[in-house]
Amino acid sequence: MLKANLKKHLLLSFFIFKLSSSLLAQGGNLPYVDDKLLHFGFSLGLNALDFGITPSLQSIDGKVYQMDVSTLKPGFSVGIISDLRLNRYLNLRFTPTLHFGERELIYMTQGVTQRDTINITSIPVCLPLYLKYSAERKGNYRPYLLWGGGIYYDLGRDTGKTLLLKPFDFYTEFGVGCDLYFSFFKLSPELKFALGFNDIFTPLDQRDAGFLSDQDKTFSLALSKLTSRMFTLTFNFE
């Protein structure tokens, strides 16, 4: 057992050493990759969906509810990258991305320890356009900033759910990342935050709510506005 564990640690150390050696290689990997006018790639990553919440603060059966999103739940993201070089430091990027995620909304009333929760599943397709500003390349590293925005469409919208969200939204997004140059490809870890502009909550008087119970209707009556928020950690391969 000790011999097997030692062998695993040696293999892991060798892999880390080779990875570091590749990134620190004299002269740098892929020296002309950033000179291409147009290139493509794909991205894989994790997301965490969130809400900006405005409660209605109306009294419902003598209770006033406050809402919050519970601990952010990780989801999965996959996308396609199209990159247009504008100049040495600026790139225009179009990255259609499909996200799979979930939010858990908690309802609380003052002085009551019991909490009610609702799970809201979303499958948003995001169509963003970004400006990418890159610093000077140092060896096999090149950090960058990202800003842009786009259209959000939720494929997971279900009119049979307790809370109904509107399918369309417009959002802005900003983030940071770093290009890592390897021998045959470029890997870019990227962290972004997206903020929706529209109210995506559908009130009871704008939907078919006849099948909802009185308790289910309470969850909608207690809300005034919901806006979308999303954190993403992606790994771009180009």
C-alpha cells in the first residue's frame, strides 16, 4: 500500500513538474497564436445562479415574508468560442453558452423559525458579446479583463411551477482571466459575474394560476421583483 501511494505521488509530482516546465519554457509556447485574425474554441465550466430579490412586504394572512437564496448550488456550463482580433490588446468575442443550474428560494417571517423553500431549475442559453482587453504576454502567461453583455433565454421555463419566471432577459457581464500557453493549445481559466436588467418574475395576474393552492399563491404574492444574477468559472480551450 505504501509503495502504491508513493508511486502515485511521484507520478503526480512528475505531471506538475512537466506542466510547470511547459509554461516556463524559454521563448514561450505558441508564439504567433494571438496574431490570428479569427480563431475558435470551446469552454467548460461551473456556474452558480442567484437572484436579486425585492419582496412585496404586503401582509398575507397576518404575515410579512422576506426571501433569500440559500447556499449557491453549482451547475454546469458548456459553450462555443469565436474570437476576432481587433488589435494587439483588444479582441471581440462571441461565446454562446448553455447553462444548467438551480436556485433554492427561502421564505421567512419575522419571529418564526420555520422556513419554506422552493427549488427553481433553469436552463438558460446565453448569447453574449465581449470585449477582451489583454495585458502584455509574459512567457506563457497573459492576464486579461472581460466586459460585455447579451441576451438570456431560459429553456427550463415551466408554466406548471409554483413560481413562474419570464424566459427573456438582457444582462451585462464582466470578469477576469488568464491565458496559459501550452505546446498545442491555449487554456484560459475565467471568472465572470452577470447581472440581469429585467424583472423576470411573473405575477399571478399575468399567468394561469387556477391550479395553484393558496399556499403556492402566497409564494408569488410575497414577491415584487426578481432579477437574475450568475457567477461562472469557465475553462476556455482555444
